[in-house]
Amino acid sequence: MAGRAITLYLDEDTIIEAKSVAAREGISLSEYARRRLASGRRTWPESLLDLLGSLKQVPLEAPTELSWEMDSGRGLL
């Protein structure tokens, strides 16, 4: 996979941990960083998952749309 180079400034402990995990997984440090960054952009916040998991048999439906007359007074653009 072709990519562009970037520079990251990380503390020493983070670098050591990242290198260790990458080596354990048999991948390059760049591949490890790419996977971690890519996985983070596709996840829901943990707090949302906790909230949804706490709901008991409540149907999740979009609310009905309010009519324009109920909106606050402002003009059309």
C-alpha cells in the first residue's frame, strides 16, 4: 500500500509499547500505527454503547418531524 510520510512526536513509553506490540504481531511500526488510527475512526464512543446497552426493550425510532409553524420565528434564506 502506498502512502505519504508523516512525523509523529510521541513520548518514549508510547514508542516502546508501540514497537513491542508491532513486533509481537509481526508487523511494521507504520502498519501498527495505521491499524490503530483506522480502527479508531470507525468506532462508536464507549459511552454511547453503554447507554444503548442499558435500554430495556425500548424501540429506537426517529421522532416525528415538527411542522414549520412550530419552529422559532426566522426567515427563509
